[in-house]
Amino acid sequence: MQIIAQSSPHVKKPNARVNRMMGDVSIALSPLVVFAIFVHGLSGFLILFVSVLSMVVTEYLFYQYGDIKKTKTFKLKNDSFTLGNFTVITSGLIYGLILPDQTPLMVVAIGGAVGVFFAKLVFGGMGHNIFNIAGFARIFVVLAYGGLTRYVANVDATAGATALGILNGNLGANPTATYSLWTLFSGIGLPGSLGETSALLILVGGLYLLIRKSYDVFVPLAYLGTVLILSTAVMVFHGFDPVFPLVQLFGGGLMFAAIYMATDPVTMPVTRPGRVYYAFGIGVLTVLIRFFGNLPEGVVFAIVIMNMFVPAFDLPQFSKPKFTIKSASIFAGVVLIFTIITVWGVSYVL
């Protein structure tokens, strides 16, 4: 059998194309885009517009500069430009949807340009980036302009803490005293990033992608399952309110990241076991940041950190096409160890 090495994304279906996959993701994101604009009005529209535009323009200028430097001529159309296959549009939409609803437009534009340039273009363009582009851009905004971004409650436009913000520094608190479970699930009246608040619409988009076979469903299942197992163990052993695991699932950007960011075909491992290990690692890091760090969220940092370990998951000695009894047993033992560590560590936080 001949093995041909190519840049990502790798697809199983011979007739699948990048524009089909990325187009499906854009379609799946459309309910969240409509929801963001409906809830946040002109502010939401402008943030999404600028986030996409900043990435599109930066990529176009980069490739035009390279062509002019090489051929000494200017052509309006550029074959390297990824606007036609939706990849840069999808990255821009995801980036905009994970931004707080009061992010200044100049910050949005700078973050988009920095993200697509340093996370994609300098690595060689589409299929060569090692970091999730939207996640990299979001982290840059947090680190460089965190003081300029804030969340606003959707109903009365007054500043409000997110559900996870209530738990930050007081892990045993009950956010449902402020936000009902329906609010956490629907996103209506919940402060947060533009597209991360409505778990209901996120799941609708995820179901569409599942039907279209445009992502590996085992990645979000492993990611969400890891957070659910660890948070449930903490809830049981420390007597937290039974809604604690549900708040972890619905109260922040976990659902969005699990379906639209962790499943990025370029920045995740090739094999099924490697993807499960990768998603488990993201889940563990998310819980560690949320429970023991100063950040109430943590999903974007967790994904970008695990992106760095993807080449290790793809090494031949570690990358197997299927789970074996031995590998599954070892993995189950690792899950148990991290569960014990998390439960034990929370006792010190409390």
C-alpha cells in the first residue's frame, strides 16, 4: 500500500473537498450568527463583520505581496487565497463568535490580523498551521487587550458576571441562583461571548455537521465526557449542587469549543485513538484552568496548548488506527488517575 503524505485536512471520503467541509461549518455556524446579531444588534454584527474582514484582508494582502515579489506583476485573483473554499471565512466567524460582546472593533481587527498571520500564514498557509487560528487570535486579544473587553448581560444591557465567573474563586457557589438552567442552555439573557452562550443552537449546528459527516463526533464526545466525568466526581465527593456538572457544560464556551474548535481537521491528530487522547487532554486542561486557575473559562487556552502535542500523537510508535484492549485499559487507568487528582486538588481550593 502506498502512503501519500499531504498537508491537512485529511478526509476519509474520496469525493470530499475542503470547500464542502468548511462550507458545512459556515452553515452550521449561521444560527449562532443570527442569534448573536438578534441579541446584540449592530454591535454583534460589526464584531462579526470586522473579525471576518480582518482575516480575509490580511490573508489576501499577504499572498498578493508574495506574488508581486515573485512575478513583479499584480493580478487581482490569487490562487493561494482561501476565500473560495471558506477556510478563512470560517476562521473569521469562529473568532468573532468567541469574542466578548463589548470588544472594541479596533481590537477585533488587530486580533484577527495577528491570528491569521502568525497562526496560519507564517506556517505556510492552509493545512500547515499547528495552532487553531481563531483560538490563537482570541488568546492574543486576552493577553494584549484583556482590560478592554467585557461581557454585558443580554436582557438589560447591564454588566453581569458569566455563570463560570460566579464560580471563579468560589467553586462551590450555585450559579443557577442567578441564571436558570434554561437560561444556561438557551443563552437568552446570559452574558458571554457572541456565539458561546446558546448551547441549544450549538447542538443544532453540531447535529447538522454530524448528518453531513463533516467532523469526527468522537472528539466533542470525548472532550465533553471528560469535563462531565471530572466535574461530576468533584460534585459527588465535595457535596456540590447537582447542577454543577451542567453548569460546566452549558455555562461557558465548552460546547462551542468542543464542536467547532477541537474538531479543526488541521490541528487534531489523524487516527481515532489519537483524537480521543487529544480531546481528553483538552478536557483535563479545561478543568484544571477552571478549577485551579485565575481564568473562569480556559477552553481556548486548553485547545491551543494541546495543539502543540498533536505531532506527538501522530508519531508511528504512538499512533494506532484502532483501540486495543491494552491501550483502552491504560487509557481508563489514566482517566481514573486524573479524576482522583482533580477531586483531591479541589479539597485544597475549598
